[in-house]
Amino acid sequence: MLVLLIPLIAAALLAAIPNYRISARLNVLASLLSLLAAIGLLLHRPAPNQYLLVDDLNSVFILLNTLVGFTTSVFSASYIAHEQETGRLTPRYLRYYHAMFQLMLLGMNLALLANNIGLMWVAVELATLTTVVMVGIYRTHEAIEAAWKYFILGSVGIALALFGTILVYLAARASAGEGMDAMVWTSLLAHAHSFDPALLNIAFVFLLLGYGTKVGLAPMHAWLPDAHAEGPTPISAVLSGLLLNVALYALLRFKMLLAANHGSIAPGPLMIALGLLSLIFAGFMLYRRRDIKRMFAYSSIEHMGIIVFAFGMAGPLGNFAGLLQMTMHSLTKSAIFFSVGHVAQVKGTQRIAEMGGLTETHPVLGWTLVAGVLAIAGLPPFGVFTSEFLVVSSTFAQQPLLAVMLVCGLLISFGALLWRVTAVAFGEPRGPTGPVQASYVPIFAHLGLVLVAGIWLPGPLVAWFQHVATMLG
């Protein structure tokens, strides 16, 4: 309950505090306490009830969610303070920023811990609505347009997911019972073998389209680049590192139901097709981006495509690779957005053409951005290389033709990212250059974890991920 109560109480307190500096410190403290509570769930796992559940699967997501939430709150304190000092954000619009941040974390934590598929849907919607408000916080024409696009497309996606959830309830009602029992996840999984396969098949299609919109899969991705480009950078880090994972988690829960029902369709081919489409589409779109945050938004689409592809291939190795890729992407992409946020403040712009020579003018920012791009591009010795290598090798073992297409997509994205980071980090300095009070600790912490994961994975972590991979079917 602490994982849920801490952000709830913090949101109520932060809404009543007008002073930014006090609320920023309280936001960091609340996020740290949530992280400690999540670690406590690893040491003591409570018994499930009709509303909440803790198991090996959501423990992975909860720990990752609270960790990135904490580091983002640390980054946000310095980033938003600079935005306020320069006049981009006024106290009027910042009044409820930290309260909304904690409310967003509450929605994501609740979605991950929910043992009721209806409650999970409500929690995902709560997290979505809070991020919609935060995307439009700059109150510019572009920011408001991006927020509305996110709201409309997200509402369509969540409506499709709601319809899929209702169909799952109808499929479960005959064997799991009427009312609450037909919505409790543990009861659904126990009776999944006796569900009506036809209803379950239709439900999964709606769920894949609905939650797939939240994941940012092509062609339901249109909201994501605008939301990243126009919203404050801490929200971009949370969107890429956390909210996409929460929607993916919901999808994986329902995938497990299909795996337990032998009469239903195999969800793998649908997930493989959408994942591969997202990977290749985003790879080509990376070459046309002129806004640095928009470019990394398409990189998020690419990597979510890889992750969904890996879970679609399934099997012990495919699921393990998907979990590792998801973890490495969350840590690496949030570190990249931390660097990009400060770079945009230094340059006073997000346009790539007006950046250059960053390693000369601001060496720490420049080299951390280079390291982050090399990591997300899948170069050794970073952890993304390990996870992508496992995805490719498991695919070669099952479907060599798909593996060729996967590698082509990875190479397309690799070339685009290296080309863009070279233009930003090296060469003659271009564009305006100003001072920056950067928060380097979150960047170093994330990149350090990704580097260690590429060299050595602890045995207990490997065993944990292997068990979850087996659970996923």
C-alpha cells in the first residue's frame, strides 16, 4: 500500500504548496520513498486480494517504474528551475506540476499492481490524463495542439482497450462466475483454459490496438513524437521510460490468457507484425527528423517495436530478451532525455541544425549524450547490445527470414542515430551557447547501470528474468 499511498499523499500535499523549491524537494523525497517501498516488495510479498497483486512479473515493472520516477524527479528539479528562471514557465502554470507528477506515478503504480482488469484500465487512463495536462504545460500553440492530439488518440486507444476488457469479462463469465470474480486477474488465469476462444480472440485484437496505441506502435504512434517534442523534457523521459512500459505490461497480462487457452489464436504473429513494422518505419523516420526530441521519440517507437517483436517470438529466450531490452531501453532513453533537456537549454533550441560542437563547448553533456546514443544504438559493451543480440539470436533459431528483416531495421536505425549524434556532438560549435546548471547524477547513474548490465548480469537477476520469461509462455 505504501507504493500507492506515498504518491497519493504527496500529490495532495504538493497541490497545497505554492513555493517551487519546497515542492521540488518534497517531490524528490516522495519519489525516493516510493522507490524504497518498491524495494520492500521484493523482500516481503503480500498475499493477493481482489484488487491488488504482487508477483514476479509486476515486481520487475514496479521496481523499474519507481527507480526511473525517482531519478526523473531529481533531474526535473534543476530542469524546471531553469525553465522558471528563463521565463518559459510561470509560477501560475507550475502551481500543480509536482502534484501532477506524483499523480502520474500513482496511476502507473496502480496499473502495475492491479489484480482487477477494470481497475488496471482506470489506472492507465489516470496516468494518461495527467501526462496530457503536463504535455501542454508550456501553453504554446504547439504544446496545446500536441496535448489535444495525445488526448484524442489516447482516448481512442483506451476506448478500444475498454471494449477488449469487456469482451474478456464476457468470455470469463461462464467459467469464472458473475461480477468481480470474472475481472480478477488470478481467477482469470486459473480459468483461462475454459474461456470461449472466439470471444478471447476478438478481445485480444481490440486490446492489442488499444494498448498498442499507448505503447506507441506504428501506425497508432502519431501522438508520441508531438508529445515528446512539445512537452517538458522530464515528461518525455517518463513517457519513454515508464508509460510505454505500463501499456506493454497490460498487453502482456492478456497475452498470458491466450497462452493458457489452447483454442485461441497465437498472439505471436500479430505482435511480431506490429513490432517489425514499428521498427522499420521508425528507422526510416529517424533520417528526416530535425528536432532532437522528436528524433528520440521515433527511437522510442523503434525500441518498443523491438520489445513487442521479442515478446511475439516468445519462448524462454525471446521473453527473456524482451524483458532485458525493456529494462535497458527505459534506463538508456531516460538518460538520453536528461542530457537532451540540458542541451536544449544550453542552445536555446531543439533544432539539430543549430547544435554542434557540443563536446567542445560543454564536454560532460556532449560525451554523456554520445555515450547514451552509442548505448541505445546497440553497441557493446552496453546492455542494449546484450538484449538485442539475444533478440536476434533467438529469432535466427526460429525464423531466419524474420531475423534478416529485424537486422535490416536495426542497421537502418543505427546509421541514422550515429549520423545525427555526430552532427550534434562534434565539428565546429554552432548556434547559441549559454550556461547550464545540469543535474548529472541521474545521467551517470542510468548509463552506469546500462554499462554494468552489458558486462555482467547478476545471477539472481538472471534467475528472476528467466522465471518471468517462463510465466509469459
